[in-house]
Amino acid sequence: MLMNPHSVCVNIPGSYLCPCNEGFILNGTECQDVDECQSPDGTPCPEHSLCNNTAGSFFCQCSPGYKPIDRGCEDIDECKDNTTCRFDQVCTNLPGGYNCSCPLGHHEEKQACVDTNECESLPCHPVARCWNTPGSFSCHCPLGFAGNGSWCKDVDECVALTKPCHPLARCHNTPGSFVCVCKPGFVSIGPLCVDFDECQQANELCHSAATCSNHVGGFKCSCSHGWNATEENGHGKGGCVDFDDDVCVFACVPPLTVKPGILVMSHHCCENLVSQNWLSFIS
């Protein structure tokens, strides 16, 4: 009697049977191994494990990065071991594995984690200052600006401050600051606006026959006795006119007769020696 190597002989009345052992299936006259790992119903092993077929059976082995627990496989936290990564790296546990990387704000350079200078990439507002710190950075708006550094807005000090300038000055806002400009007739001395004495200027603000009188925020030109003020009111070279010339012109025109070098007014109002320019003026 020939028996199949992977079968068992079972005696029955008047005969016998040779059924295949468990894990084998009869194929013709031979008992062939059943590959349980290729079952159409799916793998017989739990999640995160590998199925290994053997003659007449199989066994399940947890995948790399997993360990057996009860009837399943559990992820191994490799980061619990402080020697998994370098001392300057951060260990991140992953399903079935782990990752070693430099901490935030650092990068790998020559097998070491070095600080990344984030300020080189200009992460702040154009007017803000970037301060690099170990593993990070911060943005700061300059004086005269408001914001968190990622955005900065000019502060209008002329509105924000109660009294930014002297009472006799006008406030002008500028980017990040402000300027105080004293009103006409005043000069700035430090934060103060003091009266400017125009009468002390070298250039002639008043007529030569006028007296300059300074007052707060300005000055006045007063023509001297014997002189009348013109439309310029004592200011400049034409600010005053001789009283006698003024009377002769307006009292004797018309009529007038002119002798060589002598101006003779009708009605005998005046007789005055005049230059060619004066004759030209009244002619």
C-alpha cells in the first residue's frame, strides 16, 4: 500500500482512506501544501504583520517597527530611546518607523544642526528691523511706526501727541517722525519759537529814510519826518518819497514850464533844481 507523504491512513470496514493532513489539499493522488497567505479571503494575519507560509501551515510576523501584543502588532516608539537620534536632533515617531531632523529654525550642515538666519529671507515689513535668535526671529517696527513687524504703519505724531510743537509752530508729519516749523516772523531755538528781529538784518527791509520797528512776529517801517509813505508803506527802496517833491509834482501839474536845469511851477508853487531823471518822471 502506497501512502501519500502528507496524509493519514484511516481504516474503514472493508477498506481504508488516506485523507490529506491539515494544511494540505488533495490534487489528484498527491497532497499539496495550501498557501494560507494567498487565501482569496485575505491574509490570515493581523494588521501590520507579514504572513509566512510553511509546509502545512503558516506563521505571522510583525512588520519592522512593530512588536507583537496579544493577537496583534503594536507600533514601536523608537523615540523613547534617547540614543535613536543625535543629541542635537529631534526624534519624531512614525507608524512603523521614526525620523531624525533638526529642530525648528535649524538646518543640517556638515552632520550638525546649525541655526537658520531667517532674516536673510526678509520676512519682516520693509521698514521693520529683523532680529535673528537661536531657532527663530522677531520683527520690530522702528520708532514712529506702529505694528507687529510683519506690518508697520506710520504714526501721525501731529495727531497722536497732545502738544508735539511749540504754540507758535506748525506740526508737519513725516514718515516715522515729525517736524515743527515756526510761523513767519519767528525763529527756532531748540524746541522754542522766539521772535525774529527783522530790523537786525543786513539787507535793507525798510527805506533809508524810514525807521524799522520790530514787533512780535513781524516788523514795521515808518517814514521819517519830511517823507511820505508810498504804496510800499516804507518797505524797500521805494517805500518813502520826499515831502517837498511830492507836493510840487501834484500841485504843479498841469501846467508847468521847464527852463534848462530848472523846474518852474505855475502859480509859483515851487522852484527846484532837478536832474534829467526827475524831468523824465514828470514829463
